[in-house]
Amino acid sequence: MYCATANPVEVIIAETEQGRGILGVIDGVKTKGVEDESGVAWRKQLLRKFGYKAD
């Protein structure tokens, strides 16, 4: 199994009588919050400065 990320990861492994297996991979960290309207406007303005088109 390959996991290509720059985030910290955790692998969940389970063991039964038949053997072991990977249940899943947790990638990243919890979100720090929800973006409000002023955050959206700030992000779009920053992207425009970099030359990206922000809808």
C-alpha cells in the first residue's frame, strides 16, 4: 500500500482469527474551522494576486 501525502498519517490495523488487515488510513489533521464570507473574499483576493482566476 502506498500513501503519498505530506500530512501526518495513521494506519488502522485489525487482527482476527484469520489474520491481520488494514481497515483504513487517516490522513491529515482536524479542520481549524469553517471559512466565513470575509475569509472567502480574502482567499480569492490572494489567489488573484498570484494570477489564479477565482470564481
